[in-house]
Amino acid sequence: MKNVYFIGIGGIGMSNLARYFKHEGYQVAGYDRTRTPLCAQLENEGIAIHYEDNVALIPEDFRQKEETLVVRTPAVPLTHSELQYFEQGGFNMMKRAAVLGEISKDKRALCVAGTHGKTTTSTLLAHLLRQSPIDCNAFLGGISKNYQNNLLLSAKSDFAVIEADEYDRSFHHLRPYMAIITSVDPDHLDIYGTHEAYLESFAHFTSLIQEGGALVKKVGLPLKERCQASVKVYQYAGPNASQDEKAQADFYADKPTFVKGRLYFDFHYPQGCIPQMELGLPMMIHVENAVAAMAIAHLNGVSDEDLRAALACFQGNQRRFDYQIRRDDFVYIDDYAHHPDELRASIASLKALYADKKITGIFQPHLYSRTRDFAPEFAQVLSLLDEVILLDIYPAREEPIPGVSSEMIFKDITCPHKEMASLQTLCDLLKDKELEVLVTLGAGDIDKLVPQIKSMFEQ
């Protein structure tokens, strides 16, 4: 194999594999539907990308069946003509998750799974290891702001931090040395059908943890893990957990305090406590994520001093509670939250940080099926904002579902000010508003407008 071709190369998980194979000396090329900033970066790194589903645009070298691996994402429809060309030609084709599983076989994989929190937790775990003598490789589901990348490589470490995605049962291709499970709230019901089937998928994931490894799970999850007998199971709890939950937890946070926009907490582990740790990303939900990441780092030998120093300089990920403008008179944050529970966590943090300010949220629903399944929950949580601007649904991989639109959410939002808009009309709408705290929310293409919104309010 000399060539690796990616169908959907601009996806956050696909792009780190493309970078990995490029680093390993392979020829890399691919297709994506739109030219995003991430695609532009890949092009600058020497990877050829085209943006039209056209077999004629596949480079000649990548048409050599014996020398080419084709990597696809489940987000690409089966009707895609390039996908059909490679399938009919008998090329070696693998899903992204299977490729990641093969790469991680000869490494000690530290896998982070869960409905929410996995991107921040995995990036934080990679950062904690990276800032210590332990070091690591990492395949991340977001662009780390500390490293400006979603791929970290180490010549000296056999640890690999991996975001374990439950969509399409992708994480079943992994063999974790240690694993974190942050949450198992129902999602991807278009794939799983029921919450019970979703929970079963996570239970199967725990059975894949290697002998002598460990599982670190949030206390209170309705999960019946199926770990091998030699796998140690630990529980962790965030600062909002009850005293009973903290008593059950092996690792937990306590005494969170905000001081002049900075966030501190005590980190308890089985042998002791590290007091007054500062979290560089001052968001309460990330204290819980930090506890999970520090648990795995601690179990693999990162010292208390290294944990403290690394946590304080953690900057988070692009599009994860990502500050764009931070002035006394105006704050603008961009956040990837796209599930009701993620929205609730993001909005709760905003209200804690800016209790005396008006908070305006722009939300772009992601997927027709998710909107259909959770419309009442979306409406309830968006009603916590002072003002809501609701955009059209971003379809991603889906065809429209009759009767499903943003109106399903909009009609039940009860906050004082609400309106509908499109991506095309949004910036004009914002020009006339008196804004104090603005947040863009969603996992679709709303991020394309972030630079424009930022530029508008910087002026």
C-alpha cells in the first residue's frame, strides 16, 4: 500500500487519520463536499482535495487497486459515485473506525467514550500526558487550542489517546488499554432505535478493554459493564454530585470556586487530594471532564505537580465553549453543543459566569432525526436563554423527514424574545441588536459564520 484516499476527508476524525498517513510517508488525497478551514490546512500540508463528487477527479495514482486503501466515513451516502467506483472496482475499503482500530493495536489505547464530553475529556487527557514525562499520541475529535491540531504524535510513547465514537458502533473496532465513559444519555436513535440498544453498545465496548486494564466511569450511570475479571473499575464524580455519589467515587472534585473569572477546585483521588487546582477553561461542566482525565493520567503515573501545571494552562478545543471576543462590554462564544444535555451544560455555565448580563443564543439544530426525537427537550433548554435565534436544521447525512423542521422546537420556546432566521439573514439580523453575551450553538455549518460575526463585533 502506497496511497490512502479519504471520502469525506474534511471530517474531524477523518482529517487526523489523513495527517497520520501523510506523516508516515504515504500519498494522501481525498474528497469532501465543502472547502472548510480544516480542508485548507490539509491542502497546505500537501494533501490533494477536490470538492465535486466526480470519479474523473480522483488522481491517477489512487486508481491503482493493489496500492490504494480507501477510507470512508459513515456520513457519506451509499449513492456517492466515488464510493461506488471504489466498491465496484474491488478496492480495499475500510471505515474510519476500523482503520483507527488497526493503528491503535500496537499502542496502549486510552479511549474516551460517552454521549457528551468525550472531545474535551480526550483532549485534556492528551494534554495532561503531553505536559508530563509520560507523553502520548492522540487522535482527537476537535482541534486542540494548545497544539492547533487534532493529531499528536510521539516518538517515545506507546500511549494513544482516542476519542471513541459510538455513532454507527464505531468504538467496537477499538481495544482499549483503559477507557473512560462520561455519559450514556440516549442519542443516535436513528442507528440504535432504543435507549436499551444504545446502552448495550456501551456494555459491549467495556468487554473490549484489555486484560489488566481499567475502566473509569461516571458515578451513577445506568450501565452494566462487562469487563474482564482483571480489569479494574473506578468511578468518578463532578463537583455537583451528591455527598453519597462522592462517597462512592474513587476520584471526585470538591469546593469549586470562581475568583475573578478563574475556576478552582480540589481534586480527590484514592491516596489523597490536590487542593485548589485551577482549570484553564473556566467552565463548570469541564471540572467533571477534568476529573475523568486526571484519573486516567494519575493511574498511568503523571505526578501531582505535573497535573496541576498542565490543568492550569489547558485552553480547550476550537468550537468547545470557544471564546471569540472577551471584552467588558461584550462577550462572544462559539460552542459545538448539539444535544439537549450539552446545551443545558453550556447555558448553565454562561449563566454562572455572566449572571448579570443578557444572554443571546443562536442555535442550529443538527439532523432531522435528532430534532424529531428531542424537540420538546430542545425547546425547554433554549427557553433558559434571555433571547433565542433559531436557524434551519442542518441535515448532515440525512434526507428531510416530512413534517420535521425547526418550527417543532420554536413553537415551544418560552423565553421573552425568540425569532427564526437563516444563515443568509443572520448577520443582518444581529446588526440591529443590543447584545451583551452572544453564543453560537450547533454542530452543523454555523461555524462558517463565526469569523464574520467575530469581525462584525470587533469593529
